[in-house]
Amino acid sequence: MATVLPFGEGYRTRLTGLLGPPCHMLSPSRKAGGRWLLILFMVISLRVESEIMSKKIVIATMVVLSLAVSLLILPGTGCELIADQTASKTELDVTLLEEIWEILQEKYVEPDELDVEALIQGAARGMVNALGDPYSAYLDPDDFEIFGTGLEGEFEGIGAYVGERNGQITIIAPIPGTPADEAGIRPGDVIMGVNGESTAGWSVQDAVIVIRGPSGTSVKLLILHEGDTEPVEIEIIRASIEVPSVYFEMLGEIAHVTIAEFTDRTDDELATVLDEVIEQEATGIIIDLRNNPGGLVSAVVDVTSRFLTDGIVLSIINNEGKKTDYPVESTGGDIKLPIVVLVNQYSASSSEAMAGALQDHGVAVIAGTTTYGKGSANNLYRLSGGSGLYLTTGRWYTPEGRLIEGEGIEPDFPLDLEEVDPVEWAVDYLENITQS
């Protein structure tokens, strides 16, 4: 939970410092009667389908669309509009784009400055942005290469997770020890600008792509800290960041296991930690998912299966109403100890899926605040020319059918996190359970 990626899941919420087909437009040729023939070929040659939380990759070769359309131009009179033709919601009518292109060629004051490729990229980006979905984006080839990194647990950037909240690009959490953390970036911070440019109207992916960059370079963020009224500009030097996803400590007889995100290394890291938990004869476990932005579907299924014996971890329902269940892995059921899962308003995507599954199966109690409510499944499609489409394709549901998107996971024990130390609360709860 294509992952919150962490900076985004999702991202999905994706890692900061992370993450059409370009159409080839043939030169129009004049025909008898002043008719121009514009042939627009959109060829998607390689599709890489990657769930924002899934490391499955499906490769398929497709030729998606070939369109030939005529546009009437009357010499000396400008452009005469073709009679209005109403297309269905599922048909692609490119007449408007053709009209704009013809006028640009005929009338733009600096015709030599027309960059066909840039115009195509802009049209593709605008089409996806018009969805109004903060977790869908068109990625040009450079952006696609940047966006595809980070799910292995390492990347170059500032080291923070971001998401969208109330139409604003918001920090879910800085990664401990990273440049973002050391610069004073905090959960709940709103990124109002990047390098002097306002983030108004940006998608999460737009922010990821601009904020990420090579190690040693700088980026200036205009930050409004939660609770403040005036923003501050913070300059951060990017770095190469390797992110452990699981942290562990023993608090007396209680194991405190923090899962920072869900990458393709998380299950292996957790397996090592759980061996240590058993060896130290822990009597209870705290699974800390606070500020966890999500990650890979496959990772959350593997990790959650460690605590379950059967059933499903989560379900995804697509745009056709088809339901796909993700069952518990056969290696599950390693741990048979009382569990408290800690969450907060910045627990998103995969972490919400895990909390919901453990809650529905009755193997853990959830404590903290209602989670973020990021429950959309996202696929990353590779398009021709190296560009990509990051698209919301489904919604996540818990084993008992609860919708996560926009709802979040309600805790069994709501806590005022400003008044109560949730870790101390969880230790006391588990100690009382084991002593009774």
C-alpha cells in the first residue's frame, strides 16, 4: 500500500526522493478541397503492470490504438468547426486536440518553437490530471525512471513519506536519521512550495518527482508546520538513503516491533526479528504502524500472514466489480502471543490493510487514532517510449468487507496521542493481559 510509498500505496503514498505513451504525430498532408489528414498513432508496446503495493510484474505486448481522422480547413478563412459530434463517455474523440494542433501550426507567433513531443507529453499529463485523482499520474520517461525506484528500500532523495490530505501535499513521516528528519520535517507538515513553485494543484506523484533528485543536490521546501500559521522555507541536501523497514526492542517482557513501511525486504527483516522475539521469550507484542505510509501488496500479505493461520488478508475490487482476494500465505501462524497494533492518522495504505486484517481476524486489538484512509490499489503501466501511467484501478477492503478508502481503520481503543504515550499504554495493556 504501489506503495506510500510509500512517499506512497497508492502511493499510493510513496517515498519522497522516489517516483503516456508519447504519441507519434505524422506531418499532416493537404488533400483535395483543402482537407487535412492527421493520423495519430498511439502505440503501447510494453506494459508493466505493478500493483502499488504489489511486486508482481506482468508484461504484455499491446497495440492499443490507431486513429485516422480528417479535419476540414478552408483556405483563407481560418478553421471551420466540424459539426458537433457527441461521443459516448467510453469513446476517445480527439477532434478538439486536432483543431488546436492545426491552429498552432497555422497561427502561433513562433512556429519554430513548437515542440511536438512536449505538446504530446502535456496533453497526456493533462488527460490524467483531469481525473482529479491525487494518486493517478502520467509520467514522462525521466519521471517514470525516478518513480519506479524506492520499493527495494533504497533511493536518493530527502527521506520522507508524503500523501495528499485536504487537497494539500502533506508529510506523513520523515524517515529517522535522513536529511528530512534532520532538517526538522515533521508528520503533518504541508509542503506549500518546492524550489519557489507553488504545489497548488499538484498530485502526490508531481511532488515526488520534483523533490527527489541525485545525492548531494539541494531542494528548497516551503513548509507549513502543523499548528503554525506562517510557512518557513527549509533547504535540504538530498542523500542516498537505505531504509530498514523493521525496528525491534524489548520493553521488559514485551516486544516492541516497528514496521516503518512495506518493501520487498520487510518480510525477511520481520522473520529475523520474530526469531529474536521467540528466543527472548516475549509474552506479548506491540506492532507499531504509526506513520507507516504503506508499500507493496505482496509485502503486507507476507507480513500479516506471520500472525494468521487461514482466511484472507485483504480484497481488492476493480472498476468492473470483480473481487480479488489475497489469502493468508501457507507459512503463516508463526506467532501466538497477545498483540496490540498501534496506529495514528498517518498510518496509511498497507499499514491500514494489516491493521484491518488483524482486527477482523480477532488476533490483535488496535489502539491509537483513526488511520489515514488511503485504500486505493494503483498499477504502474509502462508505455511506449519509456513513459508510464500510474493509475488507481481498485479499492481495498478488509477481510470482513470494510472499505478503507476515505474511511480508515477505527481503533478498538481510541487514545489521545498528545496526552497518552501509546507505547506505555500498550505495554501496560499486554502486561495486564498476561498476568490475568
